[in-house]
Amino acid sequence: MSWGSMIRSVFNSGLKGQEEEESVKPFCQWIMSFMVIKLSAESLGQTICAGVKGENISDLI
């Protein structure tokens, strides 16, 4: 079971139909934006570490 479906099942346990989908959208958007921020931070961290080590940063970008 994926994270998305687990989250939906928890948040939608008492809701039906259109209400169900609408109530989950903001939460899913928040989760997705958090994941994008996390991935961006990891990428930035790798770039900074490469610069500190003296590697060619343009190869990573």
C-alpha cells in the first residue's frame, strides 16, 4: 500500500463521494510540495559538497 493511499484511507474514513476527494487535495498538495523541497535540498547539498571537495560543479547541474 502506497503512502498516498494510506493517507487517503485515514483522512477519508468518515467521508463519502465528492467531499472525500476535496478534503484530501490540500493535504496531498502539502505532502507533494514537502517532497519537492526535500529533493531540492538534497540536490543543493550535493552541489555544495562537490564545491567544497573541489569538484567541477557544472558537471552536476
